[in-house]
Amino acid sequence: MDRRSFIGLVGAGAVLPSGFPGLSKAFQQTPRNPLRRAVTVSGEGLTLTARPARVDAGPGLVDAWTLNGSVPSPTIRLLQGQTARIDLVNQLPERTILHWHGLAVPQEADGHPRLAIDPGETYGYEFPVLDRPGTYWYHPHTHGVTAAQTYKGIGGLLIVEGDEEDGYELPSGEYEIPLILQDKRLGGDLSLAYGVGMPHDRMHGYLGDTAFANGVADPTVDVRRSRYRLRILNGSNARIFDLGLSNGDPLTLIGSDGGLLEAPIRAERIMLGPAERADILVDFSARQSGERVMLRSLAFEAPGMMMGMRGGRGGRGMMMGMGGPGQGSELDLLEFVVQDSPAEPGPPPPTRFSTVPDHGRITAATPRRTYTFNSSMMMGSGPTHTINGKTFELERVDERVPVRRTEVWTFVNESELPHPVHVHAGQFRVLSRTGGRARVMAWETGLKDTVLTMPGERVDVAVRFVHEGLFLLHCHNLEHEDMNMMLNFEVVA
Ligand code: C2O
Ligand code: CU
Ligand code: CU
């Protein structure tokens, strides 16, 4: 049975026209599904049990891997300054470990793959929450299967709260929507099968054909004529989103990976690579009731993407079996439906937030390191992804970095593919970009833990670490990471 007739039988609405071809057209007539919000839990005395479960993906049930039976995983609220205590119980059929992406935590709590636990085991995390209020992420970090475990549904948002956000009257409660945006391949049988046998997937990463938000395919959300705060994570394995609204209204960006910016920024598009976050205000108060506004990934030029469909309008199913529209295709992500309600414009966003901490003064004497990212197609062995010519080894220490010392790290993308570069153990500041886009983008001006490098780009960042121990630097294209585009650095006294 194909997906559409399945929906016709089990869905609430009319039976959709069936029959191929015209699959992508029929897909556009698929009823959209109501967005779900993750349950919110506290990180104090929390138990997360990793286990398979059937979950509702919108058009029907899918087999997923979950924490506590739900997709997405619970949203964990932490208070800056508190100590988080979280137990991970592994009831999956394979090893796993969780990583608190973006938080500066001690090495025992960082989810390094050498700490992965066997089925039946429990891992106890305890760490102080040092980071600024903001939107962070947690996800599996199991060597070689991070992509599969994340794709199957494990992962959720971490929201750090603290005084710094007080007094800005930012939308909260119903008006604050945490959003995990992802692309997946939704088979006609509603399977979420993951497999990267094809060299194309191993080169580019796994691109999906269906937009998911919070685990729901083709989502829609009812909004009042009011102001909303969207805490957006690009939780995709490999897809870059160039976020924009269908009505052309600008987005008001208030925060990024490591909390609030110094001042809000208005932008018509915000490009987020995998693992990057954007904290955005959207005002629907001037919209008419019944109006529909689509949050979409706008078409962009993706250099080095040899596949067709580049930059075009991504029809779903057009590339069935090949992972849907290519990188850079336009993709509808989430539809807002404006409800009949009184207009509540609310206070304008503040013109200034508190100061983003810097990493100390950068001078010619500041120590520097360079990391060069390369991807190549090797005859015989297929795609290879390297940093400084090397692939990851679990026990090999690649760099030794003094604790509490500011350094400038340069990420050089010498390949034909984008690489979202991520550093564990603390937030960095983006200092400069040369080549390619040749500037620091507006949404990169706060604290960051992941920065997108396009082919030919060199990006300088300032790093500084507060915990000693073994941490990771890697590409956050999860297929690249699993294929060992990763290294260990040890922070030493
Ligand atoms: Cu989000 Cu090392 O990962
Ligand atoms: Cu991380
Ligand atoms: Cu990469």
C-alpha cells in the first residue's frame, strides 16, 4: 500500500487521489499534521530510558528509537548554576551514550564515544550548568552510529534558563515553541529506514525527502495573532536550512547556539547547518485570521553538489531512493495557520540585550591551530572525510590544549562539500571568514559551538576551555562524523 492510500484509510479526511506518476504533486495534497510539543522535564533527578517504540509521525505510526517512549525526546529545562543529575538507561539492542551538545561539562559527562554503555547498563551524569541561558541540544554520540541513532528519533532540546533573560518580556508558555527541524526519508510503508549504503549518502550525508518538526512529518501549527518565540534547532543529519518565511517578513533573531545576541537582528533568511540553533521572534499580530505562513528552507546555491535539483523547488518524492531534493533545494518546513483572535502585538523586542562574553583579547601572540577539512572519493574505498589528513581514532589524542587559555582555531574547508564544524567543551566566538561568503554572518555574532564552512572558506574562531579532559572536534554532518571526520583534543593543566 502506498503512503497516500494508507493516509486515506486511516486519516480523518477524504481519500486522496492515488496512482503514480505525479507523486510529488500528490504529496503536496497530503494533509498536514499538527505539530507536537515535547514534554518538558527538569534535569534534576531525571531518568532517560533509551528504547525502541512506535510513535505517531503524523500520517501514522513509525518504528522509532526513543528516550522514555517519545519523539522528540523530552525538552530538558536547566537553570544556570544548578547541578544536573540525569541517568541514561540503555534498553536499545546496541551500545549508546548521550552528549549535551553546546554545554561545557566535565569529560565524564560529555558523552565521548569511549564512554558508551552496553544494552542493560545505566550511565549516571552529573554536571554543573555553567552555560548562558539559551537553546542547546542532546543526542547520541555512539561511535559509528551517531547518525542512525539520532535519525531514528533520539535527541531533544536543552533549555537553559537564568537571570540574563529576565526583564525582556520574551514570549513564553504557549508563545514559546521549541522546534527540532529535520529531514527524513518517509517510505510508502511509513518506515524511517536508515541506511547509507550508497556512495552518494556516504559522500553528502543522508538527505531526506520529508520535512519533520518535533518528530511530525509535514507539520502545521495554529498560532494566535501574537508574537512567538521559536527556539529552532537544525537537527538534520546533513541538510542545511536557509530559513525564511513565505510572506517575505523578516525574522527577528535574538539568539544563537550559546544564548542571546547583544541585540536583535532582522534577517530575511538565516542559514543553519546541522546542529546550529536560532532563537527567533515572529510576529503574527498584523496577519489576518485564516492566513497561512510557511516557514521554509529557501533555495540556495550549494557548491559542489553534483546532483540535480540544486537550487530548484524540491518536489518530494522526485528523488525517491536518492534522498529527496538535493542540498540547497527549497523545502517547506512548518506551516503556521493564523487563528481568529484579537491582535496582541506585545512589546517590541528590546533594542539591546546583555553583553556576549568574549574570549579575551586576540593579538598576534595568541596561539593558533589550523584544522583542514577534506572529503574525497577514493577509488575502491569510496568517500573519505578527513581533518588534517587523518580519520578519527578513539584513543589517539590529536591536540593538547592548555586549560583557560584563549587560542585562535582556523577551520579550512578544502573540499567540495559543506562541513558544519563543531567543538565540544565550550562555546567559541567567530572572528572572521575568508573565501566563499567572506564575512561573519549576522547570525554568527553571538556565542557558537558549531560553524558552517562552505567549500573554500577559512573560518577563524576564538576558543577557551574551562574543563580539563578529553573532548571532540568534528564535522556535524552526522555521516561525516560517523565516517571519522573527528578528532580528540585533550585540555591539559
Ligand atoms: Cu552534537 Cu559531538 O556533537
Ligand atoms: Cu557537542
Ligand atoms: Cu562534513
